[in-house]
Amino acid sequence: MGFMTWREKSADALQQGGVIAPDERLPWPQTAVMGVQHVIAMFGATVLAPILMGFDPNLAILMSGIGTLIFFLITGGKVPSYLGSSFAFIGVVIAATSYAGKGPNANIGLALGGIIACGALYTLVGFIVQVVGTGWIERFMPPVVTGSVVAVIGLNLAGIPIKNMATSNFDSWMQVVTFVSVGLVAVLTRGMVQRLLILVGLIVASVIYAVLTNGLGLGKPLDLSAVLAAPWVGMPGFSAPVFSAPAMLLIAPVVIILVAENLGHIKAVTAMTGKNLDQYMGRAFIGDGIATMVSGAAGGTGVTTYAENIGVMAATKIYSTAVFLVAALIAIVLGFSPKFGAVIQAIPLPVMGGVSIVVFGLIAVAGAKIWVGNKVDFSQNKNLIVAAITLILGTGDFTLKFGQFALGGIGTATFGAILLYALLNSQGTAARTPR
């Protein structure tokens, strides 16, 4: 597989609002700005996941950049994707380390050993796919299943901005102001401003927030003191792994969720771009697996392809892998800058909530687009039942426990969709078999 070379799109093509394909790119200045938008899109979740597990957020940003660069190199620059902190590890890491939920995780080494084991297993799955192809996966995960899983990833996250990112009525109205701002930018602007709808909408909403709070005293004022106090350059907190069999056995099964997420994301990008990326599926798994091992070895979280960035691609119609190369390099630099982390964390919570509503919604719609693009027939009861149950399991965060291992909404929805389709499809086949 040759390495990616990009065809540069002209300024006229950009102004006309066309799709920028994975093997195309904008002029480098615009590509750099789009890279910044992708860094911002992934930042909230990539920082939140390590905080919930007691990891260093700045190290998570650094390793997300390194992981994305590893992914970019292994896929030959052919698959547009950003790798950020995976939420699938949170439950098992907390269980394996007995983390109390506040401050640094004293048993982080146990988690890191398990994350490395999971990454190794993920890499092995990638090599198997590279040799035998994705047919065996696709038999279990046809478009009705992958579309449902992608949609669930967005819907499962819906409660975060709605319930956790608005602590007052004023905050809720600011979320409305934010997603309306993003919507107006998406509809009323053209060219590069329209492509930067998430970033521009966030800036507009932040300015409005500052006027209403700092100026008129209607809510919690925008506080930039942490930004001023933070140093420009600083080392993140590295940690060493500890390999413990119980922790590894607890954490390694997360690989199934990572495979489902990556497969669903690649299917979503395929549906959006019209370019079949299945031939790179094995390399994508290998890249994600190696990135997870490297991250765990340094003290970072496990990583996964990020639905938030797929949502940005869906909104901007820019799928150029050059954007993700730039985003990775930016994240690596910013991983050594506590001041950058302070700037992002200074963004008002309801503004981030409003942006999250847009991005998570776009992810859910990307799942529906897989159904439409593959002409999934919902007049067939097996498709209708699989999609219906999967959406409710994921959206309602239906959780099953197996000893200490808890399978949350995305996991139960993913396994439920796969197993239910296999069951109903076999029954349908049996019913049609002549006697």
C-alpha cells in the first residue's frame, strides 16, 4: 500500500462548498485551521476520560496526538480518523484499581498493564483481518448493525451535555444559544467560515456568555485566572505499567468494544465519503491497537477512533487525512503546554455542552446515514427489531454485570445488535428453507 499524497483543492472549489475527499486537501493554512477545530472537538472527551480514571489529562492529550500519528502512518494516511481517550475503559479501570474517583490514581500501573494487554489483543485482531479480510466481521455486523452501533455512540452520550453540563436554568439557555449559534453559522455562512462551524459557533457563544455573565451578572463569570497562571511549557506526568493477571483479564475484553467502534466509524466515513475503506480495516485495527499499547506504556489512557471528529467531518464535509496529520502534531505540541489545557478548560461548561449536543447529534445521524446509504430494508422485521432494541439499549445505558466486569450501554447495544441479528437472521433463513 503506497503512502498518501494529496491533491490540493482550489480556493474556488472550497467556496463552492464541495466535499474534500480523504486523498485531497485544502491549502495548508486552511488545513491547519481545520486541524485546530478537530483538536478542540476531541479535547473535552479526551480530557474528561483520564480525569474520571485518575490519569494525567495533559498526558492524554499528548498520547492522543502520538496515537493519531501512529494510526496515520500504519494506514498510509488513507483513513481519516482521530484517536482520543476511550470511555470504554473507565468502568474496568476503576474496578481494577479500586479508584475512589478523586485525584491521581494510586494504582494506575495496574490499569496501564491491562490497557497494554487490550492493545496487544486489538493488534492481533487487526493482523487476522489483514490476512483473511473483514468478511467474517461483516457477516456479524451488516449495515443495520453498524448503523445502529454508530447511532448509539452518539445517543448514549446525549445525557452528558443535557444532565451534567447545565447546572442552572441560565446554563440551559446558554446551551440553546450555543447550538443555535452553530446552526446559524452552518446555514448562513459560506466557504471556510462554514467549514469551521463548530469552532466559530463556540467562539460566538463564549463571547455572548462573557457579556451576559461578566457584563450583566446573569451567571457564573468567565474566569481566565487559571489561564494566566498556567505555564507555557510543562512535562505531563508519565507512569510505568504493572502487569497483573487479574487486572489484565478484567480490562482486555474492552477490545470487543474498540473493534466495534472502529468498524462503525470506518463504515460511517465510507458512507459519508462514498469511498470504500474496508481494505484498510485491518491496518486501522493494528494502528489503534499499537497506539493503545504505546499510550498505556507511557501512562496514558487506551485510545479509540473518535466519533466526535467524525461528527465534525459530517458537518464540514472535509475528510482530508492531512487535517488529522496536522491535528496530531498540534496535540503533541499542546500536550507539553499546561496553558493550552487551561484555555480549553476555561471555556464555559454550558457552551461546551451546547457544542456537544451538536456533535453527538451528528454522530447519531451518521449512523442513520449508514442505513440510508446501504438501503437497509426496515420492512423486514429482523432489521426493524435489531435497530429498535439496539437504540434503546444504548440510549438508556442498559448495563449488564459479569462479576466485576460491567458492560455499559454502548457495549450491551453492540453485543446485543450482533447477537440478535445473528439469531433473527438464522431463524429467517431457516423459515425460508424448503422442506
